[in-house]
Amino acid sequence: MNKALLHIPILLLIIVPLLVMPLFAMVYFALEGGITAFWNALTTPAALFALQFSLVIATITSIINLFFGTYIAYVLSRYNFKGNRFLLVLVNLPVAIPTVVVGTSLLLLWGPIGLLGGLFDYHPMFKPAGVLLAHLFVTLPYMIGAVKPVLDESDKTIEEASATLGASSWQTFRLITLPGISGGLISGTLLTFAHSLGEFGATVMVSGNLRFLTQTSPLYIFAQFEAGNIAGANAVASVLAILSFILFLALVSWSEKK
């Protein structure tokens, strides 16, 4: 008898209650009133705004961190200098810090009574700019974590040969380094987008959860649950779950092709 078959019941006992049943419950309550009720709950102005706002913030976050994360990963991978390891720990710190703490720290810096926010007439908190700032802070390590290992494992001799032949640093990076790390760039962008799409803790602190202004999809779901609108909350939650599943499939498919 295949020993692997003995582990299947145990795996099911773990996976079904932890993963399958919660997702089933979400879909069940989302469709409890039928497809028409589901669609009506999903197409309310507030729900549509929250979904669109989340997609816009996640897209902008992914694009900005694609550049920031790649640059930081390149410097930390290609140059050895005093403090390199400390900087590596520092840029990955948002992963270890609770996101609510991240939101609190941003408020204390950029809020109306913050260290910097209190010095200017304009501050980004409780505005779309504040939400974007929080998402950039939270998701940056995912881009760095996807790109830096690829850079570490890449063959540096090709880059050195390119420089020897007279190519500039930018030409070497664009023509040699960038194509070699394309897998890490795609993985990092998908991870950044997915985490931004579902970010809650930091967002709720810096956004004020303002309808039609700063309310993302996770905040909308939370607000609808508090208001007792279970169907409305689960309709948007189902869309987020489907988007996350699609992103995960894309990431797995890309990894298998490499």
C-alpha cells in the first residue's frame, strides 16, 4: 500500500476545516439570496467604488514598488558595504511589524498632529495618498524578497564581461541583468498586488474608512459586517477571493514555466 495514501485523511482533516469550509461558507452566504441579489449587492455604488479604489491602489502600489524594490534589491545584492545586513533587516521589517502598528506609526509621522504632518497645512492621512503610502510601506518587502534572491543567484561574470566590452552600467542592467531577473520581477509584482488588494490593518488606521473617498474593499467588507449586511459583505469578499485565486494561479503557472 502506498504510504502517501495514509496521510491523505490527515491532510483532509487539516485542510477542510481550515481552508475549504470557510471559503464555502463565504460563497454560501454570498449566494443565499440568489444570483440577482448577489449582483445587486455587488453593484451598489459603495461596493463598486471600494472595488475600483482597491484595484487602483494595488496597481499603483505594484508599479511604484516594482521600481523601488528592484533598485533596493539590486544595491543590496550587488554591493558589499558596511551596514548592508542592517539595511536588509530594515527593509524587511514591515513583514514582522503588525500592520496596525504600521498605520499608527504613519499617523504619528504624517497625521495632522504628527511629527511632519503637523508642520504643513496639507497631510496625506485620511486621503487616498495616505492609503497609498501605507500600502507602499507594507508591500515593499515582498518585491525585494522576490527579486533579491534571483539577483544573488545570477551569474555576475556576464555583467562584468558586458562592462569590459564598454557597455555602460545602465546598458548592462537593461540588456543583461533585467532579462535575467524577469521571473523575480513578475513574482514580486503579483505578490505586491495581491497583498495590497487585501491589506486591512494599516489601511484602517490611515484612511478613516471614508465611503467614496478612502474605503478599500477590505474596509467595505468590515463595515458591511458591522452594519449586519452579510450578503453585501460576502459578495465583495467573494470577488476578492476570486481575484486572489487568479493571481495565485498566475504565480504558480509562471513558476512552473521557469
